Amino acid sequence: MAILQFDVNGEQVSREAGVRARDLVRLPPQTLAVWVNGQTLDVDRPLTEGGQLQFLTFADSAGRHVFRHSSAHLLAQAVKRLWPEAKLGTGPALEDGFYYDIWLPEPLTEADLPRIEAAMRDIVRENLAIERLELSREEALALFHDRGESFKEEIIARIPDDAVISAYRQGEFVDLCSGPHLPETGLIGALRLTQVSGAYWRGNEKNPMMTRIYGTSFPDQESLERYLAQIEEAKLRDHRKLGAQLDLFTFREEAPGFVFWHAKGHAVYRTLEEFSRRLQARHGYQEVATPWVYRVGLWERSGHWDHYRDNLFLIDRDDELQGLKPMNCPGHCLLFKGATRSYRDLPWRLAEYSPLSRYERSGALHGLMRVRGFHQDDAHLFVRPDQIREEMFGVLDLVDIVYRTFEMPYEVVLSTRPDDYMGELALWERAEQELEEVLRARGLKYQINPKDGAFYGPKLDVYAVDSLGRRWQCATAQLDFQLPEKFELEYVDQDGLAKRPVMIHRAILGSIERFLGILVEHYKGAFPPWLAPVQVRILPITDKQLDYARHIERLLSERGVRVEVDERNQKIGYKIREAQLAKVPEMLVVGGRDQDNQTVSLRSREDGDRGAIALTQYVSQVVDRIRMPGFTD
Ligand SMILES: [Zn+2]
Ligand SMILES: [Zn+2]
């Protein structure tokens, strides 16, 4: 028997091939599955190759995935116990839960969910072992035929000849599945079924209608309850709702997926863009603007025509196809090619904020989070291979400044070389090593997604954590060894020879539209003063103070404050409530005495009544409070 070598969290272990992960070392508590050389496996799966091995828990996204997928099996088993004539479709894990599509003679309703939950809890209590079976095609067909699972038979018929067919058994229940799964059902400590809907088998309306049951699950009740409370809070913060309420933006059916920015929303948008623009200028970026319509030949050269055609907006004019740009990279490559570049010109950092268009299915559109027309704080860095390290360090500087400004902690994921990589192996290895060194040098907590990089280069993804603890993938820095090849980009090196630069695609906010949507939810619409659409609202107590109010408005507006006067003939209590609902950071109540004494009575959104203050003093103070963070003017 072959001897395999394992590296288990730095400890070297050697065992015979076929050993189970659970027998290698003492299984840490709450282990859900193992990760061996980039593959997630059951803890009971006999191992056939050595290498890096990690135990996955609920804290790992791969661990959660196994947990939720096993929860889907649990759901299917419970439904089969209650309705033996049910036929199973498929049941995947989702980011925050799972679902299962099941055919039933009578579709289920939400009233059935508590009964199913109770049956699921029974199976958890039984703590059934979950066992993997590997079957020949004939065995698999016979097994699922006997069980009346016609949809599973259909799936088996589509499995390629050379693929391993596997199933997972727990108690009386068997599901066709490639796995991996939890070792036993008892690990699913808390669960909740959330929703029932209909879905056609394989998404085709000619097929039977299945009942889709959604749910979520956690290792313990406390985590489940925290999650459910977070969902309720997220509904209150929904940026589409707050966007309309705060008069920031709307969507209309005349232009699906494109944003109508109202004056207030656009003020926030422009401030956010300006913040990014000033920060990048300070960090040595040059801002350019390139065309947004290109002849199709460019998209063929860049590879978008082969890989991205379905998402391109195309225009057919003068018997020629042209496409709206979904990204800026090819335009920046053309700029690079426009002159002879020397090693001294590098790094060359180009930033661009122009409009981008990507076709998304109308069902995929979601407020500002998923649109068809958007803008990015996009940049491309053309660098020599020896500059990758320093430039990535600089990119992470920007990430840190930006996410600190919004008080969002962040996590970094490094995705490494996939099997179908292109380019020089040595360059890949060096670049990956340098990326890790940069992450360590910055003291960043990071996770590695092995083999998850694009075929053209490794990348860093940054996940920002909002005030509800939700993770949003925003910033990204992608190394690209291929696009410079496709565009035959060259610079003259110190030795006089022509060399290929490496390209780094990077965005810090990502889509500005989407980032704004995230901020609306993160702040629950109460933007910090520098970002607020209206920073100061003046509330005259009677019409007699209107002129004084307009005088203050002029003074503030001249100093760059976004200010408005509530001129309505309403009681002051009503005006204060309205300003509070509009989440205006500062309110100035002005009455007769304020006018006589040239004062204002300040109310802050957070702290309420702050008392009277001399107008001149207020003006100089508020300018400090609305200043863009990190800038002195
Ligand atoms: Zn499964
Ligand atoms: Zn790019």
C-alpha cells in the first residue's frame, strides 16, 4: 500500500492510502468536512492522495455549504416520511440556506412547514450516520427506480459515462448526490423553513411543477435567532424602500436596470465619486475617459466576444455590429499601445469612471445591487513583473483607507491558479507568493480559495462587512497575464529588449451604484454628514424668519454645504419630525430671538437639541463637520 504524506495545519502525518480523515488525527469538535488539496471531502471518505489537509467548520464557507446541503437532504427525508409518494428533484445549498424541489400530488403551502420542521428535528435527534455509496450506473438506476424517484433516474441518464455515480444514505433515506456531506444528522442543531414556492422541473414550463421549499440552518439556536433578527432588520433597511422614501433614486419600466438618480441621490453619488477620484489622484493614478462604443473587432480581440457576448449590448448600424463596453480594460490597452513605453514609464495607473453596460436577465435585476447600466471606480495598472508586489501593496492601502472611512471591517480572499491556467508557471508561482507576502506584511486575515483564480491570473477579493454583519464582495484586484498578450503590449526594458507588462485590474468600491445601495442599508439611510444628500436643513419657526433663513442658506451654500430651507407653513414640531425622517444630520431652528441675536438653534440628528450658537461660529464649525474624510479642504 502506498504511504501518503499529509500536512495537517503544519503537522506532518504519514499514513497508508485509504485512511479516513477522521483517523489521521483527533477530529476537532464541530468538524463538518475536510479540505484536501483544494477539494472538500467527507471526513469518512478514504483518502487517495496526500497533501495539505484542513478541517472545515461552520466558520468556513465550504463548511457552511456542506452543512446547508446536508440540511437539504434532511428536508427531503422529512418530506418523504410525511408524504411517501413525493418525488425528489434537486436540493442545493444557497449562500444563507438551502432549498429542495419536490414533486407532490398536492402542492404544499406554508401551513405545512411546521410539520416538516418537526419531522426534520426528529431526524436530527435520531443522529443518523450519513454514509456515502458508490454505484454502477445499473445499480443506481435500479435503486432509484425501486424508490419511485423518476427525476433521479432522469439525472442518472445524463451523468457522463466516465463519472463516478454516488449516493448518500441516512437511515431509510437515500439521495443521489456527489457530496460531500456531514458525518451525521445530529450536527444540524437549529433549522427553520422559510418559504414555499413553485418551480418547473429543470426550469422548463413544459415540465411538471415542483414545490420548492426554502430553509436555513445553523449549528445552534442562538445563531439561527441572530440570523432571523438580521433578516428582519435588513427588510427595514432595504435600499429600494429607503431610496424612494429619501428621494434618492427610482427605477422605471421604460429603462429596466438603469438608475434614475434624483437630485438628492445624485449628490451622494457625486460625493462618493469625488472621494474616490481625489484619493486615487493622491495615489498616483491618472484619470482618463475612453469610448463607450467599439466596433465588434475589439471585443473579438479582447475575448469578450467569445466569453461575454450574451452580456454585451449590441448596436447594428451601417451593416456593422458595435458593442457598448461592459468594462474599460480593452480601451486602456489601446491607450497603452498608443506610444512606445519604457520600463521607466511603469507602473502606469489609469483610472476611469465612465458608464458601463452589461446585459442582465430582467429576473436577475435587483435595485442598485444588480443593474444593467453602472459606473466603477475602475483602474488598470500596467506594471513590470518586479512591481507586482509594491503595486498590490498600494492597492491594499486604498482598500484600507476606503473601508475604514465607511467603518466596514473587511476580509480578503486570495484565489490561486486553476488547472486550466494560461501563461508561464514561474510567473504564476512568483505572483501568488508575492500576493501572500503582501497580505502577511499588512497583517491581514485572509483566506485562500485554491484553484479559484481566473485562467489569466490570481486575484484578491475583498469582502466588506456591513453594520448587520453581512459580507459584500466589493473591491477586487485581478492580475492578468493574458490581456497584454492579446493586445501585444510591450515596453522597452533596461536591457533594451521588448517585454510584456502585467496588467492589474482593480476596483475599490466596485460598481458605484451597488456600493451606494450597500451604504444606504449599512447606514439605514442616515449618511455621515460629508456624504448626506442634504447636510443642513433650516427650519424657520414662522414666515417672519424666512429672510433670515435664506440669508443663512446663502452663507452655508457659498461654503459648499448642501443646505435647504423648509419654507412650508407648518408647525415647528412637524418640520423637525420631517427633517428627522429625512435623516438630515443637522437642523437649524430659527425664531425671532435667533434673528435678533444672529444665532441659530442647532438640533443634531443623533443628539437632539444642542442650544443656541452664534451664526458665524456655526458656519465655521459645520464646514469642519462636513469635510471629506482624509482631506483638509
Ligand atoms: Zn446531496
Ligand atoms: Zn479590467
